[in-house]
Amino acid sequence: AQTVTQSQPEMSVQEAETVTLSCTYDTSESDYYLFWYKQPPSRQMILVIRQEAYKQQNATENRFSVNFQKAAKSFSLKISDSQLGDAAMYFCAYRSARGRAGAQKLVFGQGTRLTINP
Amino acid sequence: DSGVTQTPKHLITATGQRVTLRCSPRSGDLSVYWYQQSLDQGLQFLIQYYNGEERAKGNILERFSAQQFPDLHSELNLSSLELGDSALYFCASSVGQNQETQYFGPGTRLLVL
């Protein structure tokens, strides 16, 4: 079974600075997807960014980018120019690319609580 | 706004009771997933439906059941509720079975007293 580990329960960063959240995963599959979801105090789960394992290029969405290291099974999220609205819980998630039943579920890490200091 | 709606937003009930949570997927999405978020277990997959049929089960208790109706909305039924069932229940949807991105609803916060 796949597992996702976020080793940083809490992180903090000064406004306008850059912060990196870590995520590692364990799988025997070669084709899969990885995601970062943001959960602000409203508790809504918001997709931040996604990465296809077959793509070598790291995904980027505005101030958010990932460092995907497939061999190391590492998937970190970098937030540049941190803003107060970035304060939230961030969850790393894994999804198999296999078509078999049950493979579509998301497997989540335990989350990292990010605080932005003004 | 993800386009996924869930009702009710909050639910307070007593142990032993039964509740129904409702989810309407994004327009055009055929797959619905239910997840439970609790303090001790984190975010866990419960069950998936695709176009009315159950596709996968995760860590779903026998006291829980779900279904997806012809109009594609889904309901999660929780019965014989226990204190430990208190959690945030999310519904997510995706276009098909193999579409990689799932979009989440706002969740239903269940408190069992």
C-alpha cells in the first residue's frame, strides 16, 4: 500500500519570504500523480498544484512550485513571496494512475500547518 | 468555489442516531468520493461511486453506507453513531474514473454528543 509522509507538523515563515514544505511517499508503482492541497481555516480543501510522475518537468502555479524527485520519492512544495492568505494546513497526496478499481483514491499525508508572520 | 456542494454544513446529533450527508458533484462529473477527516486518523478515503455504481471501498465502517443516485448526487448514511464518528466528512468529484484531479466540497462537520 502507498504511504505519504509529511515530516514537518508545523512551519512558519515571514511574509514575502520563501518556504518549502516536505513530502515523501512510498510506492512500487511507476505511474502516479501527486498533489498538494491547501486547507485554510474555513476547512475547504483547495487544490494547489499537481504533478504527473511521468513528467520530468516540475509543476508551477504562480508562486507555488514543486521539486519532484522521483528516484528519491520526494515531492516538496515551495511557496515564494509568502502572503498572509497562504496560512493554512497543507496536505500532500498520492493517487495511482492505474485504472483498476480502488486505485483512484487519494492517499494523504498528515499535513503541515503553515503560519505566516507579518 | 469548487462546484461541489455538500449539505448540511454542520450536524450535531446524539450517540446511537442516524444521519444522512448529501453531496452534489460538479456538473459533468461522474465519480464521487467520500473522505473522513478526524484528528486521530487524518484524511481517509471511505468509498467511491462512478455513475451510480460502487467502485471502491476504503476504511468505511459497516455502520456506514452510501449510494449514488441517477442524477449523480450521492448520500453517505451514518448509523448507530458513536462519539468517535465526530469528524469532517468531505465529498469530492472527478470527471471519470481515471481523471486524476478530485475537487472537494466544503465538507460536513459532524459532532456526535
